[in-house]
Amino acid sequence: MSEHLDPPDSITAAEKEIADLRMRHAHLCATGDNGDHPEIWNRVFALDKWIAVTAPSTLAEVATKLRRLADPELGIGVGYAEEDAISVRQMHRG
């Protein structure tokens, strides 16, 4: 993650923070603020990448990674992201 962004405690915490940031952005839009808000989106994108490249340490974190990869709006079906293969391989414990 970028130097100015603190990493979250876990993959599941990162996913929750992304959801909170998206709700914050939706609230801003609902109140008429349609600015770009890079402070929100830079953090969302950094967290998303962090989730993708961080190996899961619990089954809940595996589920979080699978849920994100399967998400029709941001997962593999949307288009190939460089981190997708890394993310999937980290879940294989063979």
C-alpha cells in the first residue's frame, strides 16, 4: 500500500472499510456533493489491491477473497486484473 495509507488489520477489516467508504461516498452524493473525492477512492483502490495481494490466514478471509473475485461489479468477470491470479493462488493450500 502507499506510504500514506495504513494497512488494515485483516482482509475482512479491509472489506468492511471499503463498504464504509462506499457508503460515505453515496451519502455525499445523496446530499448533493458530487465531487471526485480522491481521499475516498484512493483508499478504496489501495485496500482492494491490498486484499488481492495479501494471503488469507482464516477461512473468513478466504471467503472474502472469493466473494470479491466473484463480484459481478469488480471481480474477475469484469476484466482481468494483474492481482487476480495472485489472489486465487493464495487460497490454494495443497
